Amino acid sequence: MIYPTEILAVAKRVLWFEEPEEALSNPRRFLAYLMTYGAWEEVLNAKRYFADRDFQAVLEEPPAGVFDIRSWTYWNRVYQRDVVPPLPERNIPEQN
């Protein structure tokens, strides 16, 4: 898929540890990182390519280990969720 230059630049900064095209191949994960580490200008840029429902979908099924409490609370309030749920957690299976 061909992505616009400006969104590739955002992906490169917020998911610095992988190629931008790889980051954008999983939009929910990309948006979660953006919502946590992105500057406001980067969020506004991404909103040209992603709808509010995409951002809200991240809050409904968030990837564990990405959000910090400040970002999690902020975005839940932005989308007027009545109750801010606990941060998503990673489930590490017990070893026998």
C-alpha cells in the first residue's frame, strides 16, 4: 500500500523501532502509539486519514502495554466515555 508522506513521517516518529510501512500495516496499534506518544500536530495530521471511529475502536480493544495512564485517561475523556476503564494489561501465562 502507498501511504502519504506526512503519515509516514508520523509513523516513523511514534513507532521509531520499526519501518513506517510496517507500523501502518496495523492501524489500531499505530493509533494507540500515536495517542500515547504523538504530538498534537501529529494527531491532527492523522485525523486527515483516520476517522474518530478508528480512534474510538482503539479504546474499545486497546493493545496492552502501549498506553500510559495519562494518555489513556485523556483519550477516554475526549471520546466522552462515562467511566475510564483500567489500563489494558498484558496476560503472561504461568509456566508449570
